Amino acid sequence: MVKMHEEKSKKLSLRVSFIAIVILILCLAWAFFEPFLLTKNEFVYHHEDIPKSFENFRIVFVSDIHFGKINGERRLEKLVDEINEYSPDVVILGGDYVDGDFSKAYKFFEIIEGLKAEREIYAVFGNHENENEEEFFADMFAEKGIVFLDNENESIEIGKERIFFCGTRDEISGDADISSALEGVKDEDFTVFISHNPKTLDRMPLEQAEITDFALAGHFHGGQITLFGLLAISPDLDILPLVGFEKGINSVDGMDMLVSNGAGQVYVPMRFFARREMHIIDLSS
């Protein structure tokens, strides 16, 4: 009897081990496959401060491209084509553009020059730009006709109505200046605020959050490799429960905030339950 029981236990153990190995292999296979998928989040954003002239005004937002060895030329060219297919009025680039060898930045700008927007293309710095060649990136944005929002804002006007686009430097740099980015903006103005790191928005004082209507951020990659979308380690090596500021749309102090998973990967060519994404936002009053 004892021998039979041991044999059954051994068989059960082998079965459990086999199933565990199969599950692990499937998870790894999916993690390598998921980066080839891009979710295109299309939605209408309603707000009472949006002027009538800006009805159906289209914004495409993409963050964390991380162009380099992991996210190469073909993927970036395809991303540019996919953005252009939506005929945006404004394209917003949310930081972290190039990884590793920054000689690749020339190729990045060569490809990104193909972006088309009816009105403007806006960009902010991410932590990778703050760590490497800030002046180079600022100069290249200007050369390619991309408006770099460096703790400042710019308005777009249609007739006598306008909306504001505000941007800060990255939180990690220590140079993110919310007050400068919002200078001249009034509470009744519709305002889109762009910050690479959502922690900048998290520390925004109440009176500034009330001025800001819609905020866009990235940085966390939705965790990139998560515990089935529930828990992850952020690029800052923080353990994140994937709720609140880490992904999706949240409302804080009257300000709506969208945190994107981003369009690229860092460190490893893998994602797990944190699919790449871009956002297509149509404004409506």
C-alpha cells in the first residue's frame, strides 16, 4: 500500500511539474509575442470647457517609444503610419524617444519627420532625454517642426476660440515646473497638460489641478511585465498595484488623467498583460 501511494504521489508530482512547465513556456511565448500588438484606444472626450469650434478636434497621443535595438526602424515606421491613418489635428509625443546608443536619434528623427498633423505636433521630455543630450533633442524638435513644451504652453485658435496645450520637463530631472507650464491659462480655458511622469500630476496643487482639464502621461509602461495585469515593477523599481496613477484614465481633484502603457519596451523585448498602446481622442463639448 505504501509503495502504491508513493507511486501515485510521484505521478501526481510529475503531472503538476509538467503542467507548470507548459504554463511557463506559454507565458514566455506570449510575453515575447505581446510587443507585436498595438492597442488603438479610440474615444470621445467630453468636457464643458471645450469650445464649439473644437467639436471633433482629434488628438493622437503616444508615449515611451524607446527607439533602439528592441524597438527598431520597422516598428517606428509602422507606428508613424498608424498615427497618420487617423488624420489627427494634433499629435502629442509623451517622452522617452530613444534608448541606448544616442547616435540612433538621427534615425529616430528621420522617421518621425513623417508624422502628419493638421495643426501641431507637441513633445515633452522623458527621463531618457533628461539623462542624455537635452540640447540635441530640443534642437532636433525645432528642426523637424515639432513644438517642444519646456515648462510652457501654447494655444491653438479656431476663430475667436482657443484651447491650451501645456507641458513640463520630466519629474525625475527635478526641473518640472507646473506653474510655468500653466502661466496665463485661466480656469475657463480648456487645457491639455502633458507630463511624461504621472508623479508630476500627483503632486499638482489643488488650484492648478482645477485649471487643468485633461492630463496625459506615460513612463510606467503599464508595468510592462506584470503579474497578469494585477501587479508590476515600475521603471523606477517601485512595486505597483496596477490601479490609480499607473494606467488608464483617472479623475483627481476635477482633473481627468490618462496614463498610457506606451508604445515601446525597455530592458527586454517583452510585455506581459501590459499591451503597447496609442490613444485617439476626439474632443466634444
